[in-house]
Amino acid sequence: MSLTEFTLIIIAAAVCILVATLVPVLLIIKRTAFSVGSTSDMINKELKPVLQELTLLLTELKTVGGGVAEHTDDVRRFMSALGETGTRLSTINRTVGMVAGAVGGTSVWLTGAKVAGKFVLDRYLKKRGGN
């Protein structure tokens, strides 16, 4: 066996090993390409309706947001009126408290005047009746 024949045998064996190794790799690549294709088809079929629904949802959200923005001034006016009402109720409450205090004070004075008048009248009647 000459050196050339020996080299050709080694090259032939290397090519056989290379082919034996590449065939399973090529089959795996083929399955992967098929899987990627089916996944792409599935994404296209399912993603398009989802994107359309998201677009509709965003449109509705913009509409709602615009409505909220329109009513923000109304809410501000309402809150301002509510604050003014609270201030006025506080003023009314203070006024009623002052009137109640004045009535209470007047009641004490009237009671004192009644007692004092009765006392003076009783003394006067005793002095007149006693003399």
C-alpha cells in the first residue's frame, strides 16, 4: 500500500464521518425551520386579532381620557363649591354657638333677676306686713 492510497483511505473515512455527522444536523435544522415556520404562522394568525383589539382599546381609552379631561373643570368647580359650603357651615356653626352662649347667658341673668326680684319682694312684703 502506497502513501497515496493510504491518504485516499483517510480522506474517504473523514468524508464518511463528516457526512454521518452532518445528516442528523441537517435533519434537526429542517425540523427547526419547519417549527419556526409554523410558529410564525400561528403568531400571524393570533397576533393580528390581538393587535386589532389593542388598537380598539387604545381608541376607547383615548375617548375616555378625553371625557375625563372635559369633566376635570366640573370636578374642580364642585370641590371649590364644597369648600365654600364647608366654610359657610363653619361660620353658621360659630354664629349659632355665639347665639346659644348669649341665650344661655341671658337665661342665667333672667334667672338671677327673678330670684333677686323675688327676694326683694319677699323682704318688702315681710317688712310691710311686719310693721
